[in-house]
Amino acid sequence: MNILVINCGSSSAKFQLFDIDTGKVLAKGNAERIGIGNSKLTYKPDGGEAVVIEQDMPDHKVAVKMILDALVNAEYGVIASVDEITAVGHRVLHAGKYYSESVIVNDDVKRVIRECFPLGPLHNPANLIGIEACESVLPAGTPQVAVFDTAFHQTMPPKAFMYALPYEYYEKYDIRRYGFHGTSHRYVSKRTAEFLGKDPKDLKIITCHLGNGSSFAAVDGGKCVDTSMGLTPLAGICMGTRTGDIDPAIVPFIMQKEGLTPEEMDTLLNKKSGVMGISGVSSDFRDLAKAAGEGNERAQLALDMFAYQGKKIIGSFAAAMGGVDVIVFTAGIGENTDTMRAAMTDDLEFLGVKVDPELNMGLRGKEAVISTADSKVTVCVIPTNEELAIAQETEALVR
Ligand code: AMP
């Protein structure tokens, strides 16, 4: 069974075609600059050379059509006809309070995605455009599945998801913690239990998704009970360019001092802050490590802040669950950076966490346990694969 996974941004459409029975990626790529000129499609068949097609893509419908044409192309295509695509799984940012699982798209699902535009103004409109583009271009009746970034976190209890604002704002605007990277937290926590040969029901797991955007989830018995991101992906630990949690009073303070509009303040918090804002060097942790190694104190401070804030979240989630059995690292930084894994778990022996420096050192992108044999808490690395997770959830729904 072939499943096409699509992740639409406002001017882009990333895709992967999976043969789900083998888990193999048949082809993948990215349509860029949709609707803004100089558009191009980069397409890479498994085992073949990447093909770049520069052609105008005025909208997502044209982009999806070009992706399908590439997949069936006589020279570099990987399937004979689009009929061989059984279903399409779409990454969708926000399902608000409505869905805690992935769903087959119908008019009601589209209405929910639309209703959540105010909660995900950059992503949800693009995600819906991607769904509608596929509907109009693929053979009638091809199922479309929406896989939501927020869904996994819907099991949080009210004491974890409510903000202490006047209650009317929850009622009027649905302001509450939603959490993101849910597909990754679900996949990684499930995979961790499998990898350790345990039943997820018996485990208290803290998943640490550390990438350009970073978030943590407390997963008790397979269910998310708390997460670090909030109403938006700005909350939690400081990130590449996002502040993470700060004293909310700082926002009106800076706006008044600098005469900033709400939009300008939003840009400052989301695009100019985080480890980039602190270091002045880069949002990329490889650049930060290099600069810190060369004596750049602000780069070192940014790395120290990231590790310290992450450690505080791990400690608070252990407290929230009344203990922790497994801490798992994933995503670009979590999978590849031994120094950050070591720093974030340093001095946690009081919690029963002991990382083995030798098992940790140099480990990149591989499933592995990195804690010592006598560590009460198992610490491991499990690479995330959000696209495969979307394909698997899509398959489960259409089978
Ligand atoms: P992601 O958002 O999951 O793609 O993660 C992006 C972050 O992961 C960037 O800050 C990168 O610096 C970091 N990263 C990715 N690959 C590596 C690597 N091989 N070594 C160290 N850091 C990496």
C-alpha cells in the first residue's frame, strides 16, 4: 500500500511517498515558492538522482499536480499511475479541542481546521489548501487523513492545560495549553516502549524533542499528561529563535519602551529571540557549539540556558507524574548532540538518572540506551520520524 504524506506550508509543500508494507520511502521532495514566483520542485526518487523542475506554481493545486506528475514520470517516476496512491496523510497543525486522534477528512474535519485558523494562523490555512488541492487533483474517493500536531496532547487534564487568566477567555477564545510536535511525541514514546520491550501502560516517559523547535511531553501509561508548549509553539524551553517561557509582563514592557506593535512584538518573540537572540551567532546548535569552543561567551551562555531550562522541565515532569522510568531524546539536537544530552541530564542522580559517558559519546541518529546499567531511570535516544508516523496513522485509518 502506497501512502503519500504531505506537509503544506504557506508557500511550500513537502512530500514523501511511502510503501507502507516495507516502510520504504519511494520518493520525496519539496515544492517551494508556491505563489510567489521562481517556484521549483525538488524531487528525489529512492536510489536515484534528485531532479529539480523550475516551473511556475501559482497555487498549491498546481504544486500537487506537479508532484503527482513527477511520481508517475516515465523516466524518474516510482509508480505507474496515481491510482497506486491508496491515501494521503496531511500534517495539520491545530485541531483545537476537537480531535485527540488522526481522522479521515470530511466536511466536518475541514470545518474544524477552518475554525482553528485563529489558533494556527500560519499553518492551518496552508494545511487546508493542501487537502483541497489533493482532493481536486487525485482520483475521486482517494481518502485524505488529517494528522494533527496537537492531537496527542488532548489527554492532558484541565489542571495542566488551563492558564490562570479570567475563565471567560477560555470560554470565548479557547485560550489554553494545546502543545505541539504531538506526532513525534506519540511516535517516539510508543517506539521507546517497543525498543525496551515494555508495555507503554507500565511506563512514565519524558520525551524530549530537541530541534529547531523544542518541546517536552510527560507520557504516563501511553497518555500525554503535560507538555511544555502552550497555546502556540512559542512556550516552553528557549529555542532556535523563540523565547520559550518568559515573564509575561516583559511583553507590554518592551512594547511600551520600544514603541512596538503587536505584530512587531510577535516577530521579536518568535524570530529574533531564543539561542539566536542570546548568542548573536546563530540559531543552529552546530554553529553555537563551534563558537562556544572558540571562546564565545554568549554562545556558551545560550547553550547553558538551553540545557538548564530543559533540565528544569524534566524535573518538573518527573514531579508531575510522581516519578519517571524513561527519558528519551529525539530530533536534530536530541539525536545528534551528545554534549547537550549530557548537560541536560547532568546532576540528576537524585532522580535516579545516570548517563554513561561512553554510551552517550558520539552517538548520532541511532536507537540506543545511554544510561548506566545501575541507573534507575533509563535514558535513551530514539530518532523521530514524523513522516513515517503520519503514513502509519493514515494506513491504520484507511485499512
Ligand atoms: P530539527 O528541527 O529536528 O531538524 O533540528 C535542527 C537542529 O538540530 C539544529 O539546531 C541543528 O544544529 C541540530 N542538528 C542537526 N543535525 C545535527 C548534527 N549532526 N549534529 C549536531 N546538531 C545537529
